[in-house]
Amino acid sequence: MINQNAFELSMEQQFQLHCLQQEFQSLDRDGVVEQLLDAMQQIMGRDNLIRDLMKKSLS
């Protein structure tokens, strides 16, 4: 069963999110899109790493 608290952000993560929000307010549309695409690429890379680690731990 999944722990629902795992989806809540820590205080540090909330602060980082707030800082990013302030930074993005000053960017134009293209800058925001570039940052979003970079974040998505990082998330996908992390997903791949987790998937690979899970496969290795099960074999």
C-alpha cells in the first residue's frame, strides 16, 4: 500500500517551489517553456533510474 504522506512536499521542497515560482514570474513565455521542458527531462531521467534500480533489485 502507498503511503499518502510520500506525496506531500517537505518544508524545504515547498520553499524551493516558492523560489522557482518567483523566478518564473520574471521569465517570458519561451523561458518558462524551456524551464518546463528541462524539468520534464529531469523527471523522466529520474524515472528511468528508479525503474533500472528496481529491475536490478528484483533480479
